[in-house]
Amino acid sequence: MAKKKTIITVAPTGAWPKKENNPNVPMTPTEIADEVYACWKAGAAVAHLHMRDDQGNGTMDTKKFEETVGLIRERYPDCDIVLNLTTSGDIHADDDLRVAHVEKLKPEMASYDCGSMNWLNTSLFINSPAFLERCGKLFQELNVKPEIEAFDPGMIANAAYYLKKGILVAPLHFQFCMGCANGIPGSMKNLVFMKETMEQLCPGSTWSTFGVGHCAMEMLYGAVALGGHIRVGMEDNVMYAKGQLAESNVQFVERAARVIREYGNDVATPDEAREILSLKK
Amino acid sequence: MSWGPGFFYYQCSACGKKFKYAQDMIPEFGADFGKCPVCGTMGTYIKDGPRGTDDADYYEVED
């Protein structure tokens, strides 16, 4: 019997960590492109990308996305990693700016945050019904696969609503975001609940997960054991272990690959990920 | 988009220990959330939020 394939997504940068949090976080287009390539070589099949402005703040500047994607393609023509571009890289960006780079670059995947929330008790992370309908229709038109980020079970129910409405099209792919402040706490019990909620509301979907902070390893092992996929990287964790700053995103990818192989699965290649996620290259 | 974990940062008024609890551990610890891992005294709240530059000064209580 063929081994099960597990997809590693790397999220190398995110919107928040800066060099003072960890000097190894890639921030510039060149740093991000080089890191993506190194992570691909280590086993990442998908790269979830955020951009930073010249001051290091999260930005949805289309030019930064263009430059980074261009660098990956020009410098590393052998790299066939699936590119998944964020639509939520700056909570102050308006809806037009949040999708401008998707319209221009037509990535294979883009994030779709399926609901709004209070963000770290300090600000609003708005994903209005109008924005979600717009993204769903746009992604269908451009053949971009939405990666549905769910920070709590209600966001899975919201995805089921858009599925029924035809804004989203099956099979869906979820990213369960575990342990984020104001989202569902990161525990195995909660991961199982997210999975079962998804299976009940959106049967036939695929899923991946990541855990921030203390639950990162629990979610890694949980994802592999429960038949899901895994996301790792400095967007979610600047610490590799308790009290130990991560040296690179490659370090996270290599650990995930070790866990997957030791469990008895194979690390999915980008083309295998495309097949699992029903991407049309 | 994630911003890493959110923490509650404390200092113990009895022994001076600085420590932090991840916000999503509130259900795990219940009434013990915020207690000093050394002497068990309820800590004095300093701040809450994502990891800052002084994060390493605070011991993370996990169990």
C-alpha cells in the first residue's frame, strides 16, 4: 500500500515578527525568495507568503508581491513550490488592495479568512461578507484555490454557508489556526473538534493546521496522526523550542519532514500537493 | 495571518519571579492562571500582548 502523503506548508514571514523578535525572520523580497527556495529543498510543497514594507511592517503592496514572486521564478527556475499569497497582510489595507496582487499574479492559492475577529484584544480583523463574496467569486474566475483559514469553529460554519451559496466550490481546503489569541485554544481535543466540525459541515474537504507557541508540536504530531497536513514557519513561531530562537524556516521544515517520515508517511512534493488539493496547474 | 501567541505577563510580588502564560491556556489553568510557578502566589499583572523584545525575561508557564 502506498504511503500517505503529508503536505508541508511554510509560512516564513507573516505580518508581525520583526528582526528584534528574531533576527532570522526574512523580510525583504530577496530574503523571502531565498528562504522559500531553501524550504522547498527541505520538503515544503506550499509557501504562504506575506510581504513587509521598507520599515518592516506588514503590507499588501502589490509591488512587493510582484518582486518576491519574480525573484523566486527568475532565480530558482527549478523551484516548483505552490505559491499561496495572503490576502490579510495588513489589517489597515482596504478590500481593493487586499486582492490587487491576486488579480495581477494569479497565484495557485490565496488565503481566505472566513470571518472577522478581535485581533490580540487590540484591533479588528475584518473579513466582511462583501469581501468574502468578492474573494470567492474572484478566486473562481482566476482559478485560485482558497486556503480557508479558520480561527474557530464558527468560521467553518461560515465556509459551509458560502459553499451552499456557490461562493466557494468543493473540495475546500482548510487551515486550522490553533492557539491564536481570541481564536480557538490549541489543544488536541480542539483540533479533533475542528476536524469533526469540518467533516460534518463540509464533507470531502482537506485540512492543514498550525499551532502557535506552546501548542506548535502538539499540532504537528496531531496533524500527522489525524491525517491532515501541516504548516510551519516564523509567521506562527519565532521560537524553535522553549527559550530557543529559530535559526531559519528551514529548521522548522526539516523537523516537520522528520516527524512525517518517522510516523510512516511521505512528505508530499509540490505536484503531489497539487493533486491532493485539486489544484489546476 | 497569525501573529503568534498572545501572553499575559506577570511578576510575583512574593519572590520577584517574572513569568507569562499564553492566553489560550486560560481554560487549561482555570483559577491557577497567573499564579507564580515558584511559590504559587497570584502574580501582579504587568501587561498582555504578543512577544516583545523583553519576552525572554519572562518564564513561560506551561504545566
